[in-house]
Amino acid sequence: MKRNLFAVMTVLLVLIGLPAGLFGYQAWRTGQLAWAAGVRVVDIVARSPEQGGFAPDHLVLKAGEPVRLRISSADVVHGLNIPGLGVDVKEILPGRVVEVDIKPEKPGRYAFACTRWCSIDHWRMRGVIEVKADAAHPAAQETQTAPLYQKLGVNLDAVWPMDGPRPAQTPSAERAAAASGGLPESLLDPSQRVATAPADAFRQLRADPAHSQLGDGEIWDQVAWAWLHDVKPETLSMAGSLYSRDCAACHGPQGKGDGPAGRNLPGMQKMDATGDGASPPAGPADFTDPARMLNASDVVLQGKILRGGMGTRMPEFGSLYTDDELWAMVQYIRTFLFQPAGK
Amino acid sequence: MRWAISEVPFVKRLLLGRWLHWSITAVTLAVFVVVILTGIFGTPAGNHNFGIVYVWLVWWALLKIVLIPFLGRFWCSVCPIPAPGEWLQRRAMIQPRPGGRLYTLGRKWPKFLRNIWAQNFGFLAVALFSALILTSPLVTGLVLLAFILVSLVTSLVFERRTFCRYLCPIGGFVGVYSQMAPVAVRIKDPAVCAGHKEKTCYIGSDAGYGCPYFNVPSKMVDNTYCSMCGECLRTCPKDNIAFYVRQPGADLLHTKGRRLDEAFNGLMMLGAAFVYSVVLIGPYGWLKATARAVGTPGWFVYAGVLLIFNAVAVPGLFWLCVRLGQALSRKPAARTGAGGARTPGRRDSLFADYAAILVPLGLAIWVAFTLSFTLINLSYAWPALSDPFGWGWNLFGTAQMAWTPYVSGLIPYLQVPLLLAGLVGAIALALRTARQHGQPAWSAVPVSLFCLAAVVGLLTLYLA
């Protein structure tokens, strides 16, 4: 009987003790880690948006509270970017856990997003961290200002004319650089140029007698130079990385609007770029299309990146990009049509 | 030619005692508990989940490459699935109850189901969902949990190991292929058995239980239904049963009186090896995705094709080969029935007898198939051991070990000789079958060509 008793006890240990031990270890480990690091541990499980996206996708933290995020993926490779908190996890492999420590000091709302094309609905994979104020960390005065397109009263959804002048060849800031000069301040100063479309700039220069000796191609080169003369290579490099990460899947690596994720977007069927109902766009915006790009001002482009929408499932990037990044993106997508200096 | 290894005193003590089987079962049960827990609560990423890695990679490789070829059905005697039911049925784990009494409702398993047809169709049913089961930890966990519950209920209602003997989808092919094993439990002297009327080996005694698999050792001619649990060694008062080491595949040398359900198992397993090779390790991602998308129209087509291929096409083609060989022999069908008695006119019996040639071939094919993914993926075992749930643990310091294929260049050099050895074994057995059935040697040509086609087809797939 003693032998049977020993065997029974062993099996009970396996059937009851083992599960209790495993789950107990996890509970102890989580608690122990939090205690050891003096942090609160928050688990975030990433799943493709069709399966629910981030869980949880809404975190409420206290300002100044150290928190350890334990991020794992339940299906495919994801990424996690929390721009406002300086977190950029490039790879969350399925079955692995990535730990990131954060300590948000400033109360507010911090958007986070997946940065890997995990599914066709990747762009929906977002979340927000709400950081609450307390006595030690009072909420900052509301300093948020309206986006520029709103201040200027620009209607992003208006159909603008696309029948302006077009260059015969790719406008080149490089070609214009040597002969540049005599451009009006309204084009050279970005803050004044922001609401001007390149086609309008072309008309303005063409009508200026000072440029009467220049051909149309040279005028277009001057326009390209006006738009790109002050852009820095590192700005283009940074924006290029963001473009590859966030835009290329729909707009294509060369900006031609031919990215695989942009095919057959349901929203595109509702769009009608010409307003005559004849030719809805075939896909996401083609940044190499002169008709589209030369008639759009920078403020329109910035506003569209910031706000998204347009009925095309274009996501908003206003909550993820800084102001500098938004304008850098505008400059970057200009380079699909304007050849920058140094290229 | 056989050697009674149980005559070695140390081995005998080990086999007669109960601690060996019980200890291994306790370990497999512990692993099984972790498998179910990680399957249900762990990461859904299969390659980082202990359940998927240790069942479908480690255990499967052990079963196919080591246990079946070398120890026959021994796994069944230490399998954790029937263990809880059996312990409840016996109300004991080590020391048996007086007379080897079992505590069940004592219901008899229906006569028409006393074969492995249910196991065959059970395997096919599992095969329909295999692409999902093999990759989803949750589904694996739930399926294994269902197995253990069915086994538990069966143990309490029916006699002995009814689940293992008649229901377990794995047990069917494990039993059939265990005929290749170089070990066997057999009686020593038939005359001693003939003089022993009590048959304690079947009904049990104070020393142990009656055969859990409903075998009468004196009538046992192959390993198919013997798990080598050792009960008969313990209950035989005459010390007339031994554990033998013998020539591999010795059970197949008698080529008459084969059973149709076992023949179907061999054919079905051959078809399944083909389907798995194409779907699971072939270059057709869309096919694997379809096989995994249970319930979709594409999956129903896949399921239909799988069932027709395994249950109709492969057996049908083999049947045609047997008939062609018979026609070539220009002799009337003169077959044997169960027990070896010649039964003129029973063509299905000839079909079943010839189907036994698929045992060496099928085992070689399954080992080759298993090798194709085991060596490539075995390195997943290390991280899964340290972090079984995918919760970020690092129990043994191996959680971050990267995936590394092991000697992948060697795989074809193992597969080709294996498949050729299986083919040679099958053809040799076909020739023996023809001879023992009074047919000329070239009657074995059609079934041999069938086997050759199977090997060529698989080699094309593996080496492409």
C-alpha cells in the first residue's frame, strides 16, 4: 500500500502541483520583476488588426510612474512605435517577449502604432496611452493649435483643378541651382510658399518679364529649386525611412501609387478626382503624377498626411508624426516629381 | 532466430517490477500536462509553444524514428493518455488489486467494432484537420484533452484498454508498423501454454492484470496489438513468456491470413504520407493555407480530395495491382482466411496479404518524411524548453537560442537509402507473398511497381 500511496502522491503532484507551480511561477515572476525593477508591469499582446490589434489598446498611466511594457505577438511579426515617449520597437517576434521601460513625465495622450505590415489592415493597428496628471505632474496648459490647413481655411476634400501647365521633363533643382537667382521671396520663403501650388508658381514666373529669356523647362527647374533648395539630405533620409515604413505599401516604393496594399481599397470606389463621375482613381495617390502634384500646395499635402481620411482608408499620421516629420514627408514626396540637388 | 533478453536477471527484474513503466508514464504525464497547459494558455505562435514543439516535433520524431522501429508499440504502454483511466480502472498504480480485478461497468465492446476500422477512420478524421492541429497550440491542447477524456470514460465503462485497442487513431498505425520492430513479447513453449488452463495471462491474477489489449499470448503471432506492458510476464505462473530480441520485421514473414482492416491501415498511411509531404513540407503555400482554413469551401475540396485519395484511390490502385498480378499468375484465387486456413475464392484476403508489403515501405516513408522536418526544426526545442508558454521565461538559459537547422545537408543522404531499403523490403516481401500463395514470382510485379512508383514520387518531392 505504501508503494501505491507514493505513486498516487507523485501523480497528484504532477496533475495538481505542476500546473500550480507553473502558474505560480509566472505570478511570482511578474510580481518579482515589478518589485525588483520598482516598476508596474503591463502586458501588451499584439495581434493583426483582424484579430483585435493591440490588447490592451488603451492604457491609463500616472505621470512620472515607471512602467515596464512586456510586448508579445500572438501571430506575425509586429512593431511598436510610441513617438511621444521615444519608444520604437522594430520587431516583435511571435512567441517572444520584448520589454521596454517607460516613464512618461508629461500628462497627455500618446498614440502608439504597429510599424510592420502585419496584415492588409495594418494601418488600423493603433492604440493610445493616456497619462494622467497629478499634483507633482500638473497638466500642461492646452497649447495645441489648429492644423495649418484649418487656419488657412483650406478644404482638403475639395476637388482642385488638374489642368495646369505640365513640364515636358522632370524638373531638376540641380539644373536650376547654377542659374538660380531672381526668384521672388514668396517662393523662396517656405512659410510664404506653403499655400502655393507649383503650377501657380510656374504661372507667376512665366508671367514675370525678368524670366522671359527662359524656356518652360528652365522655369520648371526654377520651381523645383524653389521647393527643394532648403531641404537637407538628412531630412530626406529620415523622411525616406518613414515613407518606406508607413507609406510605401500603398503608394509604392517609387511613389507611383502602385503598392500592393493599396490595390482595390474599398474607399477608392467612392472617389472621383475629376468631379465628373467619369474616372475614379485606380488606387492611392500617384506622387509622380504632374496633374495631381503640381496643382497641390504643401499645406494640402501636409494636411492630408496629418488628417488622413478622404474616404480612402488613408490613416492619419498627425498623432504619430512630429510637425517636423510631417513637413519632411511633404518635402520627400515632392522628390518623386522634382529632382533634388545633388542627385 | 531470437534471444530472450528477459532471461538476463537484471532485465527480468526490471520487466517484472512495475516501476519502470510507471516511472516513464509519470514523466510522460508531466510532459503531457505541460503540453495541454501551454496549448491552451501559451503563445499561439506554434514554433515557440512547448505543446506544438514537443508533441509534433520531438515526440513525433521519437515515435517515428526511434520508438516504433526499435521498440514496436512500447510507447503505448507508457502513453499518458490512457494512464489516468487505467489507474482509476485498477484503483491502483503499483501493487495490483487481488486477482487483478478491474473496477469498470464491465461493458463489452461491440463485436462489429473489434477491429481497427474505427482507428483507421479516426486517423483520417484527424488528418482532415491536421494542418490546423499541427500548427495551432490551442487546437492541439484541446484535441489531446479530448483524447484523455474519451479514454477516461472508456476505461470506466468498458474493459481493459478498449480505447487503445479499438479507438486511438495513433494506436492503429503504431501497431501495424510495430511488426517491423526487432523486439517482441512471445511465449516460450506452446506445450506449456496448452497445459495451463487457467490462462492468468488473459484473466489476471494476484501478480498482475489480464492483458490490457485483450491478447492471449499463446495465440499472438505479431506485435500489432502488444504494447509490451509486461503484464503477461508477471501473471504467467509457468515463466513461459519472454521479452525477445529478434530479426526486424519477423512478424511479416507469415504472409497468410492478414486482416483487411490492417491492410487498409497500411494503404491509408501510405496515402497520408503523400498528402502530408505535399501539403506540409511541399512548396505550395496556398495548399497549406487551404488545408488550415477549416470550414471554408477550399477546405471542403481539400478534405474531399484527401478522403478520396486515401480511402479510395490508393487502396483501389493497389487492389488493381493485386488483381493484375493474380491475372498474370493464371491461377484461380486460392486465399487464406483467418487462422491460416485456406479459403478458396476470397480475393480480398489476397489483397490483405499483399498489403502487408506496405509495412516496411510505409515505415521507411514515414521515417523519411519525419526526417525532412525534424532536423530542420529541432532547434525550436531549446527555446520552448526554457520558455514553454512564450511568456518571456528563461528557465534553462536557452530561451534566446536562434533557430538553426541541424545537418540539413545530410537529410537526402538519409532519406534515399531509407526509401530504397523500404522498397527492397517491400519487393522481397511481395515475392515471398507470391511464393507462399503458390503464384509465380512475376505475380508480384504489379504491386512492386506500385511501391516503386510511391518511392519515385516521394523522392522527386523530397529531392526537388
